[in-house]
Amino acid sequence: MTPNQERIQTYNDGVAILLKCNDLGDPGDAPDLVYTEAGKLCYESRTVGVSRYYQAMQNNIRADLLLRLPRRDQVTIHDRIRIGETDYTIRQIQYPAEVRPRSMDLTLEAITS
């Protein structure tokens, strides 16, 4: 693909729920984090490549899932994603330039009890 060619992105694999992180603690006190539903986003599942997998392991995290979603600039690594009954921590956000509409790739780690 040449630099001027863009790929049309589809999001046909499922629906994820964005959970925004809110700190209800008083300034100076320990954080009191609460996650509230902030919308639903369609996604495309992506392959967690070998390089991404091992880079995550070197940083003591797991790359359990990689999703491409419509870009939302308000999404941060402090937020979470819910798919079905499983919540995921966002470990990395990347913004691929070669696709339209504007998208974001989220590297996710499942939250285990």
C-alpha cells in the first residue's frame, strides 16, 4: 500500500462497552475509582502479533486482545473495555494512519479476580 492509499475500515466483529474511569476521592486522599458506562463501540478483532506479545511480556503485562475501534480522543489508558462478561484494562492506544474512518487500536489485558 502506498502512502496515499487508505483502506476502508469495517467494524464487524462485535460490540464493546467503554467504561470511563472517574476518581471520586477527595484531593490528597487515596483514589476512589469508579467506572461508568460511556457508550458502545463496534470493533474489529486484530491479531496480537509475536512482537507485540513479547514486548508486552517484557513490560510485565499481557496482550490478551487487540481491537480496532472508531477513534474516540477521550479514551485513555485509565479507562476499561467490556466485552460480554469480561472487563479489560487498556494497556496501549495506537492510531493507525492508513485507514478511514479514523480508528484506534487498543491492546487489552483481561482483568482477573
